[in-house]
Amino acid sequence: MAPVIILGGIYTGIFTPTESAVIAVVYGLIIGLFVYKELKFKHIPNILINSAMITGSVMIILGTATAFGKLVTMYQIPNMLADMILGISDNKYVVLLLIVALILFIGTFMETLSIIIILAPLFLPVLIQLGVDPIHFGILLVVGAEIGMMTPPLGVNLFVASGISGLPMEKVAKAIIPFVLILTLGLIIMLFVPWISLVIPNLF
């Protein structure tokens, strides 16, 4: 029921995505304490401490990545990359493939929100001129940026998984490789088959 409550609450406008995290915690607490009874009140202090440690380490990574994103923007590096990509071809699929490759590369060392804020306004006007649907590009951008969250050295999700599981970062990074490859393949399929991204919007 957790996904139903969280996603249902977001899409119906009852609460925001940030508030949904609180709802998820409260729901998980109630289920753990009173339904499955695997969670005890004595465990809660340690859970709070572990959560604070994981959150703190992730926030340090995000803060550094955001600062790096601002530095990259100040030096106009995304603009130079955009000019380079658009100078190679005017075929929309070739340009999209190059942009996706750039997103996956940048995602290894930049935070997701920074990627979206920097690259979306940079490439969108050009892609619209080439006949690319903005929704199609938006989905490719978000999925590509999310794959970046699983690739080292930044890989925020890897740090979270390492902190929760207690496994070394190197072991988690190796284990994630098949998933990253499958997601990347799915991203490429979505790139060349826009119908996958647009079928639901087109219904409306």
C-alpha cells in the first residue's frame, strides 16, 4: 500500500513529493510497530541515528555537486559542449544520441537537479527546431540523469545503498553494473522509439 498512498497522494494533490516522504516514514513506522511487529520502540533511536548519518553523507555529496555544477556553468562548459554536439549533425536522432551520451557522462560527477537545470534550457530550443517532442526529451533527460545517480564517482544512490547495507562502496558499484547497462539500453530504445514516451500523453 505504500506506493499507492505515496503516489496517490502526490497525483491527487493531497501532499507534495517532499511531504510524501514524511507520510512514507509514518506509514512504515505504523506498519513496522503494530502490523508486522518486527520494529520495537527501543530500535527507533538507532534508526534515527543511522538515518541522520546516511542523510548527512548524502547532503555533503549533493552540496559539493551543486557547487561544482555552478562552477561548470560559470565557465560556460555546457554551452561549449552544446555547440560541439550541434556542429556534428542536424539529424535529430544523432543529436539526441549525443545529448544522451553527454547526460550519462555528466551524471557521473554532477547532481541530478543541476543537470536538469543546466541542460534542459540549453538543448530544448534547439531540439524543438529539429522536431523533437519536448515531453520525449524531458523523459530522456530525467531517465538519463537518474542513471547518473547510480554511477560512480558521485552516484548518490550508491552511497545510500552502501550506508544501508553496510557493504563497501566498491562492491555495491560492481553489483549495480548489470542494472545500469539494462537501464541504458532501455534509454536508447526510448530514444529511437518516441512512442514509448508519448503514448500516454497522446491519449490526452
